[in-house]
Amino acid sequence: MGISAAFLLSGFLLTVTLYATVAIPLWGSREPDLPQATALQAAAGLVSFALVTWLIGMRGARLDGRALRWSPGGTAGFARGLAIGAAPAVATMLLAIPLARARWMGDGGSALAWMQDAGGLFGLLAPAALLEEMMFRGVPLVVLASAFSRGTAIVGLGALFGGFHLLNPGITPLAVGNIALAGVFLGVAFYLPGGLWTATGAHLGWNLTLAALAAPVSGLPLPVDGVDYSPGTPVWLTGGEFGPEGGLLATLALGLATLMVALRVRKAEEEAG
């Protein structure tokens, strides 16, 4: 547990330091907007957590790439993860149509503009997804799973993942619970073939699907040209302005997705012997 705590604390402190002393000064005098700040934070975090992964995980805890599940099948795992993450996101939003009268409306933009914005969102959200997977499903998960059990480590880090989002705008207890459940979902996906890259793909698949369909992601609005989304009511079901992660439909979709991924993990491990 001490290794995991040292890893997270060191990574956070180094990220904050690099962001404040390197990323922001390099950006210039103009204050970055939300997408720009997200990109700068992700860049600072990736450098920081790559460094502490090497220092604490590989040099200190003697973990190698195999133990950390940096699978050589990363491309296939990433693609698999995208589908695994997108499926519950789509299900959550589709269920809101008959149950909460959710709807999409055109905003006058073109399909080409939507595709360009979706591509930009991919570029913005992919580094952030990789960063959070390195943080919560990298060294800490491997170390805690070996010290306790896989299930205990996944649930514990899932709860910490939920707590990590406590300062997000519009956060509610249900939203925290759903984000923690998403952390459990991603922790289970980490043990599919593809390892870290599958979990990263699943993380990105969830976030990108919500954003591309014009829904806020964890309370953060990321507008896309060409479409607007009205989540419908009641808010406890749909998440309202926080986004689908704030509603009970996401609880249902993520819970079922976690169960299905867990069954796939068991099958893959049985086939591997």
C-alpha cells in the first residue's frame, strides 16, 4: 500500500509542479480555455507519471512491462477497448430516449464540422484517458492486487477514482458513485488481453462517445458542432447538466458492462490456462 500511495502522491505533486512551472509559462500570457488546459494538464501528467512509473514501479517495486500489462497486442487491445467503452455509453443515452424523453437536435452545423470536432475530441481525450489509466490502473493496481487480491484492489482504486472527481462542476453523490463504478469497470478491463491499452481504449470509448453525442463528460461540457443534446428528466435518471454519469441509467449500463467484461476476463484466463 505504501508503494501505491507514494506513486500517486509523487505523481500528483510532480504534475502540479510541471503544469505550473513549465506548461503554463510555455503556453504564454493568455489563460488557456478548458480544452487547452485539459491538454496541458494531460501532457504534464503523462510526463510525471511515466517518470514515477519508472522510478517507483520499475526501479523500486521491480515491476516490468509484462507485470504492468503493457501488452505487445496494444493496438488490438485499444480497438477492443474502444468498443467496450462505447457500448455502455450508447446504451445509457439510448435508454434515456423512451424513459426520460431525451433527444438530439441539429444546431445548423454540418456533418463535416461534426466529424472534425469529433476528431479533435479524440485528440484531446485520448492523452487524458491514458494518463488516468497510468495513475489508477498501472502501478497501484498491480501492487495492491499482489498484496491483497485483484477484487479488493479494483474496488479500492475505483473508489479513489470516484473521489478524484469530487471537484468536478455539478458533482453529486450519485455521480461520484457512478464514476467509482466506472473505475471498477476499467479495472476489470485492465485484465483483458491488451492490458493497459484495453483499459485506456475503454476509458476513451466511454468519454468520447458521450462527448461526440453532445453530452457533458463528468460535468465538463465539450460542445460539438452540428448537434445539441437534451437529456430529459428526471435528473436523477439522466444526470442532467452533469452528463449521463450523474444518472441512474449510467449505473445500470456500467454495472451490466462490468459484469460482462468480468465474464470475458474469466473466459480469457481459462483459455490461457
